[in-house]
Amino acid sequence: MNAPISAEEVGFAPASRIARIDVSEIVRIGARALGLKREGKPIIILGAGEPDFDTPDFVKQGAIDAIQAGDTKYTALDGTPALKQAIQAKFSRENNVDYALDEITVATGAKQILFNAMMASLNAGDEVVIPTPYWTSYSDIVQIAEGVPVLVTCTAEAGFRLTAEQLEQAITPKTKWVLLNSPSNPSGAAYSEADYRPLLDVLLRHPQVMLLVDDMYEHITYDDFRFVTPAAIEPRLKERTLTVNGVSKAYAMTGWRIGYAGGPKALIKAMSVVQSQATSCPSSVSQAASVAALNGDQSFLAERKASFQRRRDLVVAGLNAIEGITCRVPEGAFYTFASCAGLLGRKTADERIIETDSDFCNYLLTNAHVAVVPGSAFGLSPFFRISYATSEAELTEALSRIARACEALSA
Ligand SMILES: Cc1ncc(COP(=O)(O)O)c(C=O)c1O
């Protein structure tokens, strides 16, 4: 039998639109962590971007009912009428924004919403302003759509939030979008109405710029933080704002793959053209489950939020007690983004110097058996992200291992 021919031998090279994009560091660290786990090492993975809760029973029932009713065929291209109505009611009830049904679109996860939006709107060379640290997919999706990510560093001192001056400076005649995410993955930072106001004032002065807001973590906020979305704060921007949301995080439905958005009709229509040739429509069963989620009793959200808040407090306190680590208190999501600047330059027992946040995360993985993600994966160093969507017992154990590993470093 002939030996199989490798892709290189047949002359395969990736298309230029994806050649610059690598598998993310999150995936790489995750694979290493799983490899060590398979070898029997007691690895604690604090890298996952999904709640550890189960999808609520009433949501599962919505899906079971749909299957039994034969609701298992292609649906309308960008969402069933029932789901669009549930989303319309959600936007009005929870966000004080009114969208017509043809201003709403549904896709296979919020990630596909972002993909559809960029593919539908960017011409080669168009710029997209992305406050940094950012969710890795933002810059990759922009690049696949042949746009240019314009990364603007938002420091811990500025609460990882973009300022009006930074936004003003980042906008050029080529700017097509500004992409804001509140609460943020990876920093957990969120914009209050007062934080948003100066940014929206800048956008009012630049009528060619569109605003994409990713409200995915809307239901996971802490203390007395009040979530708001820009289309509600500034109706004059509603016609050029895409308000993105989904059921993945709030309803613990990451595997069901349903995301949605409200926005200007012309953009929503263009996005449906992209979707029509990518997936035809989102899963019929998952859409039925999402109707149940959005129309059902929302009281369980408060309980889950309280549980996340206890874990946030545990992790922030544990990290800040470690010499060399500083962690800002996040307003939302289920991530901490702590600085490891105070540990750079220190030496491990085998005389290796911790020079970067990647070195630090690799050290934690091999010595403390805890997997966390370096800030470099999100465009800002020297930081590391912990996802605290796991049990308090596991978090406590992980924190004490991290503390021991840090103490073992020498100056
Ligand atoms: C900020 C942010 N937006 C969007 C998504 C994507 O969510 P979905 O599961 O709906 O694709 C994620 C998932 O990690 C996220 O962190």
C-alpha cells in the first residue's frame, strides 16, 4: 500500500486570510493540561469559559417537547418566529430597547453572530477598535474577515476600561467598528452607564463608526453594579449599534450553541446572507430550548449569581494574599485577571527564570498542577486569567497550590 501523502506534499498552504492566525494559547494550555491529567497528575483546570452549573430542567424540557413534536427540521434562516419574539420581549423587558422582529437575528452561538457581523460588513483593510485585554476571538474573526484589529491597551489602573481619549485617538477614516464587551472576558471589568457615556459621546461625533457590544455576561454581575446596554443609554446610536447576547453563560447552555443580536435592519439582513451559506439556520431543538430559557422563570439566575460572587470573593482574596500577585476586583463575568508582575525575574527550584506571564503559567501547570491562561493570550501582559466557574473546594485547593508555588520562587 502507498504511504499516505501529507498535506505539505500535495502543496497545501492555508489561505492568506487565516495564515496569520494560530490555534489560541488557551487551546494549547488546555491540551497540555489534559495530557498531564491523562498521565495521572492531579490537574485543576481553571481555564474553561463555561459555567459548571447544568442547563436548567425547564430548558431541557423545552427541547424534549420540541423533539417529540417533530420540531426537527430546518427553521427560518436566522431564527424561528417564536425565538425572535422571545428575544424581542427579553430586550424590551431587561434592557429597555425595542427591536422589530426583522432587527433581530439568531445564530449558532454569539461567536457566529460576531463572525456573521464582521463578514457582512468589513472590506479588506477596514479597522476595528478592540480594547485590550480582549476575548481572543475578536481579533481572529476580524482578521478572517480581512479587517485590521486596532488594539488599544486598557490598564488595570484604568479598570481595564477604554477611555474617551483613547477611543478618540484610535478612530481613523478607516474605522468601521468599535467592539466593547461588558462584563469582560477576560478581565471581568464592566462599564456602568457613567463609564459608557463619554465613549458614546465620542461615537456621536463619528457617524461612520458602528458599535458592537457583547453583553454575553449581562446576568453575571456583582455587588450593586447595574448592567446597562448602550442602545438603551443613547437611542441616537441605536441605528448603528449591534447588541450581541446569548444563552450560553446565563443559562449554562454553552453546548446548545445559540446566540442572538439586535441591530439595524440592513446589517441584520446582510448577516443572514452570510449565515445562509454557512449553516442554513441554527439548530431547531436548541432554538426551542432557548425560547423556554428566555420566556421561563428567571429567578434561578439570582441564586447562581450569588454563588459566582462567593467564588469571586474567595479567588480575589486568595490571590491578593500572595506576595507578587495583585488582583483587581471584577464587576462581573466569572474571571479574575491578576497581575504577576511582582514575580517576574524570580527563579524556580531548577534555576529557570520566570520572564513572562506564559513562563509563570507554565510553571503553575508543571509545579502546582493548576492550569490558568496567560494574559498574552488576551493581548495584555504580565497577567493571568482564572476562570472561577468551578467548585469552592477546588478553588481553595488551587489557591493554596498557587500560593505554595509562588513562595517556592527565589529572588
Ligand atoms: C465575551 C464572549 N462573547 C461571546 C462568547 C461566545 O459565546 P457563544 O457560546 O454564544 O458562542 C464568549 C464565550 O466564551 C465570550 O466570552
